[in-house]
Amino acid sequence: MTSDTSIARPSSRTGETWTIAQVAEEFDVTHRTVRHYEDLGLISPERRGTQRVYHRRDRTRLSLILRGKRLGFPLEEIRTIIDLFDAPRGRRTQLEYVLGQIDERRTDLEQRLRDVQDAIAELGEFERRCRDDLGRLDHV
Amino acid sequence: MTSDTSIARPSSRTGETWTIAQVAEEFDVTHRTVRHYEDLGLISPERRGTQRVYHRRDRTRLSLILRGKRLGFPLEEIRTIIDLFDAPRGRRTQLEYVLGQIDERRTDLEQRLRDVQDAIAELGEFERRCRDDLGRLDHV
DNA sequence: CTTGACGTTGACGTAAACGTAAAGCACTAT
DNA sequence: ATAGTGCTTTACGTTTACGTCAACGTCAAG
């Protein structure tokens, strides 16, 4: 909208970094939301001076956060989950802990899977009844 | 725990009604939660004098509410959804409205279905990598 | 008739997830 | 030099979904 020619925009200079405005728009959230996630430790963008610089890693995390939200997880729990992906995994104890966590999460997700499937099924059944009613209204 | 013999408990006298304590325990929520749902118009138990009397209908609604919550829907939205099931459906306009709503909900739910499936898949992939790491630690 | 056990209505408190100014820096375009 | 655009922090406000007393009603048992 403003001049967009010939100037070195702070944007794709590096080709792989983004400003807060760019990620906010891309993921359809506000700056405030993005910063809030940072406050809670869900993302930690680089700082160039005072400004935040977002990398691919941050965007990956953001999409994980938003999916987690769509699934109804609280942000704190989302943090522990996506932190899992970046966990050390060096020692055996660590790996076994991580595998345990994975199992917990899967159990949870499978419950949600059933919930969604049930809800969709009920909706389908309900739609059928409505269409029946509609059909009866037609050929009176 | 207290005396449980020979007295007409307020419970299954009618065989099909429940007290707030009973439904609360059955669904593993507090009285406060149940009353909160009533305040928001999600359930509307019968009143016998000042006391609330819950019927099968209320329990059905409660389970729908709790599933909706597990799926991350806000209570207000849950209300409009489950109210849909009890909507009049008499006139054609009503039926078409309801069918439209059903479609909106289904779209939403199908998004969530994809989200859950993706999340489970990613978790599986991640577990595989962890097991690989663990295997490498084994036969050193 | 008093004591529980259970139920009721306020009403204030709280945690989560942001919204919404307010006020100030940094750059650069005119 | 100044205005504009974008980013920053600080901080109080708001909504949702209940938690947590407080204070009182009721009914059967001892």
C-alpha cells in the first residue's frame, strides 16, 4: 500500500526471516497474540536490537500452537507438548520419558478423535431426520 | 455410607429422575458447574419446589456439553448447537435454517477431525524417530 | 427440637487468553 | 526538521468458566 519499490524492506532481506506483522497476518492473529505466546514461552524469536525476528522454526511452532488451540488444549499444555519435539533425547532416561509423554498425548488425542467422529455421526443422523421432515412437507 | 435402608430417598423414587449431586458425581463435575450451565441456559431441570430435578433429557444434554467442551467449543456455542436438536423444525424455513446450521457445524468438525488425525500422525512419526534413537543406544 | 446431610441463592474471586490504550523508540520519506 | 510507519514495552480491562465462601431453607433421624 505504501511505497513498495527499490527499498530494502526489513522483510525478506535474509529470505528466511519475518517480522511480527508478517507472521501475524499470515496466521491471522494479532501482534498481541503472538507476543502473548512469547510471554508464555511458546515461541522465542530472535532479537535484532529491540525488534523481533521470526524464523521458520517460529512459524512451525505457531502452526502447532494454533492447531492445539483448535483442538481445545490450554496454552500451557501446548507448550509442554511442542517443547517435547525440541527436547534433548540424548540419554536413555530422557528418551523413555519422552516416549511416555507421547503415549499420554496419543491417548488424549484418540479420545478427541472418537469425540469428533461421534459428533459428526450424530450430526449426520440428525440431518437425515431433518431431510425426512422436509420430504414429508414436499409431497403433501 | 449413611443409613441407606427403608427410607424413600429423593433419588430413584420416580425411577427416572436425579438430584444435582447424582448428576454431578456421574459426570464428574461440581454442583457449581452444573448450575453454571443452567445459568447459561444449557440445561433447564425441572423444579420441585425449590429443588432441581434432573431428567434423562438433562443428562443427554450434559454429555453433549462435556463432549463439546472436550472439543474446545465455548459454552455459548455449545448452547446454540444443542438447542438445534430441540428446535421446532415445523415450518420449511425452520428446517432449512437448521440444515444450514448443521452444514456449518460439520465443516467445523471436519476441520477438527483433520487436525486430530494430523496430530496423531505427527506423534507417530515422532515416536518412530525416538525409538530409532533408542535402538542406536542399545547396540553400541 | 436440634442436628446433620443436602440443597438454594447471591456475590466476590480467579485463571486463562488475549484486547486495548498509552507512550515511546527507530528509520526514512518528504 | 518533521511527519509517518512500524515496532516496543507497560499496564489495566475484558470475557469465559468456573471456584469459593456466606448465609439460609428443608427434611428425616436421633
